[in-house]
Amino acid sequence: MEIQILHNKKPILNFLKKNTAIQIYCIGDLDEFFWSKTIWYGLVKNNDILSIALLYTGMQIPTLLTFYENNADYAVELLKRIKSNLPGKFLAHLSPDLIDVFGRKHVIEYYGFHYKMLLKKEALTIVDENIRRLTVNELSLIRNFYAIAYPDNWFDERMMETEKYFGYFLDNKLVGLAGVHVYSAEFKVAALGNIATHPDHRGQQIGTKLVSKLCAELNRSVNFIGLNVKSDNHAAIKCYKKMGFEVVGEYEECYIRNSCT
């Protein structure tokens, strides 16, 4: 087995599509919108990819994504052999127990277990005059909203270019927002993200309406819609399940100091 930096999208996609449900983020990052900000490491034997690790460099702090379905051995071997190539600090989304490759004592911040959920049924048709599409010209409004409603939110402002962000307005005030972390019409996947409701307007089904509207929009161009949610966020999970999402996998999220650099 050897380690390769992968540059050809086709074999990467073929590997990821073995389990599209848990690889939506990685598949989406094959899109040209993200591709230049990615580094793909593969554990390869006889030209067959056994495991993949994606390092996404599009944010201030790089993010490492590595997932396995049943057997962790190949993923463990891959991470062990690329440790010295990774940044000094990075965020990580890793299938259970893969953090141990880096040593839990090197975890700067631990964000716990998260579920990967996949939309399994048709999104509801939502007609609500309070919902409208947001544009890149409203970034200031969006930043101010997140500062109040979701101050720890991970928001890549470039994603506004996808035109897949919707806001909920009451008396001309933005009180709810839903968008995407990943979107690719080419590869037919999307991952929801940046979903929040103003503290003064929670419990009014605003988030549910926005997500339903967004999913109906996305269904026009993609075949798979997923999201990540913290496993102890029971209210959100219950809400997503009512909308037709199902848990398809889990992973651990953390901020790691790389002992090899």
C-alpha cells in the first residue's frame, strides 16, 4: 500500500460514491467552486483507493475529513502515514476513534459526536411571504444576524454565491436564516448549514419553514441533501426527522494540535 496525493476527480468520486450518504461534504468539494482549496490523500493498493482523507484549506483554519463505513483499519493507516504532511493545527471531522491516531491529549477543543443525516423523502412545499432569497449584497445584514442568533457559527461568505440562502423576515427584520455548507449541481449533492433563528422568535417553526423551502429549492438540482448536527441537540434532530431526514452515520469533531509538526 502506498500514499498518493490524488489529482484525478473520477477515481475519487468513484470511491466516495460507495457511501454517498456519509461523504456528501467530500463529494461536494470536488466541485470547481471548492476544488482549488482541497488536498486529497489516498491509501492506494494496485491502483485501488482503500481510504481517502480530504484537507480543506478554504477557511482560516484547515479542516480534515476522513470517514469509514465499517472497517477503520485503512483509515487509521492512512492518517498515521500523512500526519507529518498535515498543518500544525486543524479542525477535524473524523469517524469514531480516528482521533486516537493523533492522540486525544493533543485535542485543543473537543466538540463531541455529531450525526450525519440524509433527506429521505420529498420536501414540503412552502409558500410563505415572509421568506425570500438572500443575496451577496446583504452580507452585512447576515453578519449582524449571526452575531446575535448564532455567534459560534461557521460561515463561509463565498457560499452566498450559490444563491441557496433564504431569510425569514418579520416587520422587515431578518429573524431566521438557512443556507448551505456545500452545494454542487454537477455532483448532485448539497449539505445544509448556517441554520439559525433569532432568540426572540424561537419556537415559531421559522427554522422548519426555512429548511423546507431550501430543500424544495435544492431538490431541483441535486439528488442528495444532507446535514450535520450535534448528537445531543435533541430538539433539532427531532425537527429534522419530522421533515424526513434520517441518521446515516456519526463522527467526532475537534480542533487538533499536530504533534508531528
